[in-house]
Amino acid sequence: MTEKAKILDEQSIGRALTRIAHEIIERNKGIEDVILVGIKTRGAYLATRLAERIERIEGRKIKTGELDITLYRDDLLTKHEDKEPHVHQVDITHDVTDQKVVLVDDVLYTGRTVRAAMDAVIDLGRPAQIQLAVLVDRGHRELPIRPDFVGKNIPTSDEELVVVSVFETDSKDSVTIHTK
């Protein structure tokens, strides 16, 4: 795997998250009935950062939660016959019924991870809405899923890989494109 291009650095990721935080507040007319749910691992860290920004803007905490989903990965196809992502852990302590749930993930690709996350949320109750915030939308959807909030649209080929690094796990913040 070879790095082809650096798309976002620490400052541009910060700006994108600040913009997304403002858009979430505006679209939902505040945060009263909103729950941010991060998809582990990197989506959960991004959700925490969004929650901090929203708290600074609104002056109060937003409800949060996390989902742990095993991702479908091309390099695992030969090891696992089942290509669908599976929810392993749900850490949402708030009732989702009649709430606006904002799923947060790092990269939107085929849409299968988001579909699994939506199923997990719906298993907990009936939200008023499910919205999607992603740092990167790289296209190539297999399901009719569209993000509501996007940090950056990055057109890619199937031969490329988008790598999101966050300080919490990778000691740096960046988004890069690599060739397979």
C-alpha cells in the first residue's frame, strides 16, 4: 500500500468537524432531542470531538453513544464467508424513541456499515430520524444511503483506499489516499 495523496491535515479536520457541529445544531434547531452515536473506532472519536464542539457552541452537553461494528474488509474476504458487518456492542444509554439520532463515522463507502448501525439503533426503539455525519464520503455506494453532514467528498477509484488517522489511536490526524 503506497500513499498517493494527503487530503486533510489536522487543521482541516478540525475545521470540517466545527462546520459539521454547526450544521447539526442548525438542522435540528438545537440539540434538545439529538443523540450523537459514534461508530467505533474512529467514528466514536470523531463523535466525541463533535460533542465537545457542540457543547462549546450550545453551552450544554449533547447526549452520546457508541456502536461497535465489525467492518466488512476486502482483506478478510477469504477468511470470512459472511461479507456483512455485524454489531458487536451497543453503548447507548439514552432512549432513542422520538429522538434524532446522528450516526458518526469516519468514511462512507458502500453503506453497509451504516445500514448495520441503523438496524442496531432501530432495535433499541423508534427514533424520529436517523441522520448521518461522515468525515469523508468516497462514493461507490452499494446501498441507497446518503450522508446528511460531510467533512469532505473525495472521489476515489475502487483501487484506492482512504485512510483516516486520528490522534487518539494513530498519534496524528490526517486523511490520505493510498493505492492498493
